Amino acid sequence: MLSNLGNGLSKWPLGTLVNMLTVSMGSLIGIALQQIFPADIQSIVFQAVGLGTVLIGIKMALRLPEGYMLIFIFSLIVGGITGQLLRVDLLFNEWSESLKVMLGNAETGFTEGLITAFLLFCIGSMTIVGALEEGISGKRELLLVKSTLDGFTSIALASTYGWGVFFSIIPMFLFQGSITMLAGRLRQVFSAEIIDALSATGGILIIGISVNLLNLGKVTLENLLPSLVVVVILSKMIKKGNKK
């Protein structure tokens, strides 16, 4: 009976569930700090998070593999056009507004906080490799390290964005948890080069977050999210073409 229980638990993305817990706890601390900080402190925290986000985005973008520049640019263009045609921003806004009404929340940055947290927590090599490792071999060490880092990061993000960061655990579970549960099939998709190309694309979107945070312009991140799917598809197609 105990062995059956163990086998049942092993099928669950426990690393992702721990990650969700640390982000939830960090978000609650950040939200509490948001209530305490005066407006001038909130403003400087906002700028600090924006500057820190620039560095995170640059480090991720520099992971772009050699020879992938055209795929990278084309993925952003095709993904952006696709997102604009599908009006992904409206879908996100409708979903987040429904969630806000249900919660009685009036924060203006709710959607932006959710998307920002999702990109920072879920689009990167540590997420994909960690989730694949858990699904294939049951190793959770990488996801546990990631969970600790995300927990501290969520404090800063939630002190800036509020409850949107807390509810990023929903897309986190859907994305990261799905990779773990489908690891046997997805390991055929996520080669090292494709993971790096995906991380680089996510890095550029994270730089877009910093542009918004620092009021340097307005990047419609929601409509650029399909780029993350396009870069995987194009990278996979190129790899198959090269093998032939």
C-alpha cells in the first residue's frame, strides 16, 4: 500500500508544487511590505526591480546559440503578429479582470504582475531542465534550488506588483508541471540548443518588462508571448532540416 502511495506521489510534479508554495509565501510577504512602504519607497523599489530585470533579461538573451539569430528575430516577429491577430492581450485582460472581480481586487498592475512573474519564474533553462529531470528520473534538486530563488524574487515583485505575482502560480503549475508530467515525450523536443533559444527569447521579453517598469516605453508583452512557442517550433524544424 505504501509503495502504491509512493508511486502515485511520484507522478505528481512535487518540485513544481514546492515552487508554488515558495512563490505564494514570498508574494504574501511582498504584499504585506507593499502596505507598509510609503509612496517614495515603493517608487524606488519599482525602479530597482526594473534595473535588476534588465540584467536578468540580458543574461538570458546571451544564451542564444550560434547561428540562431534569424530564428530568434523571426520568432519575435511571427509571434508578435500572431499574438496581435489573436489579441492575446485582451484574453489575458479578460481573465485577470474576472479573477480580480472574484477576489474583489482593484490593482491596476494585476495582469502585468502575473505576466512578469510567469516570465521570470517559468521561462528559462532551470525551469525546463529541472522539470524534465523530475519527470524522467525523479530528481528535484534543481527545482528546489529554483524554488528558493523564486521565493526571494517574489518578495520584490509582489512589493511592486501585488497580487498578480501571487496568482502566477496558476500558469506556473500549467507550464512547469506539464513539462514534468509529459517529460518522457518532451525530452525529444527540448534539446540543449532549443532550451537556450527559448531562454534567449524569454530574456528579450523580460527586457521588455524592464522597459515598462522604468517607463521607457510600452511593450505589449502579452501579444509577444506566442514567440515562445514559435521559437521552439522553428528551432525544431531547423534541427530536422540539418539532419537531412
